[in-house]
Amino acid sequence: STLICLLVTEKPGTCPLIQISCLMLNPPNKCQKDSECPDTKKCCMSSCGKDCLQP
């Protein structure tokens, strides 16, 4: 049998629900995935593009 090891890039916790959004058509993303964020922060959709947020 083959052992498959997956790199876990998804950190535990859920992204906060964003109620407001900016008016920019293509807001810049400050991150692409959780592993780019420090500590326990996750790469989440913020009010303006993706950002490292505390879950």
C-alpha cells in the first residue's frame, strides 16, 4: 500500500464572517493560503480582498 502524505495548508478555525465589503472591483489579496499567515491566523476574505485574519 502507498502512504500518501498531504501538506496541510489549512489551519484550524473558521474565518470571521465579513458583513461589509469595499467598492473596489479587484481588491488586492495580501495572502493566498493559510500557510502564508503568521501564528494561528488564516487567509480569509476580509472586507477588501484576502488578508491574514484571526479565526
